[in-house]
Amino acid sequence: MDVALGVAVTGPVARLALVGSGDVKFVWHNMAFLGPESVWAAEAAECAADQGRFWDYRDKLFAEQDGENQGTFDKDNLKRFAAEIGLDTQQFAACLDSGRHAEAITAERGQGMHEGVRLTPTLFVNGRKIEGVPSFDRIRQLVEDALAQQQPGGRRRQAS
């Protein structure tokens, strides 16, 4: 069975608790719409993903955030964060400075807008949109409900 969970669920414990069984697929989409720093931060996270460290870097971003477009996520700080979590800083800087992921970040923002995303976090559980910050228990219940509606093999039960 598969339940698609597209989202912003914070923290590694929440991700592991939901995905650990193998029944749930966790998908992250960037929704960088708060100005240049949010775009740079999204690009930086993708540069970290190039080194297999997306979640570590994303968690670092959340730990460091301090208001919108106030310098926290300028490119120098983003590079410092990469060093602090042990990324290859030359590779990271080259990626960030090149804008390698800029087009993908823009496309994700467009897709999010198309899907009706108006704020972050926005969570989708099998296409059901939840805006704001639900509790972990609420997310777990949504996932369990979605799993209960599926038959083995990933097909939904048809209403009788």
C-alpha cells in the first residue's frame, strides 16, 4: 500500500515515524515565495541534496530561521550552514552560485500555486489538502485513515 504524503512535516522523528513502515511515501516540495532569501534557501537545500544531505540541511534551515528576508538566508550564511553540517563546501558553493536548481525551484512554486497552496506549511495526504501546522497526532490519523481506505496492492476501495 502507498499513501502519498507531500508536505512540510518538521523533524526527523516525525518523518521516520510516518515513513518507517514502508506504507507511506514522504515527498517534499519547495514553496519559495517569500522573496530572494527563500528562493536561495530552497536552492541551497537542493545543492545539499546533490550531496545526499537534503534533510540535514533543511533541518539546519529551520533551526536558523529568523524572520523573512532579514539576511539570515543570504548566500554567505547558506554557505556557512553547509560547512557547519559537513558538506563539501567547494561543491556546495559552486552549485549555489551557479543557480543550477533555480529553474526547478521556480517550477515547484508554480506547481504549488496551481495546486492551491497559499501558505506554508501545506500538507497533502493522498490529495487532501491541510493548511497550517497540524499536530503529529493529526497527521498520523490522516495517514492511518488513508491507509485504511486502501486495499492490498495500493488500490482504493470502491464505495458500494
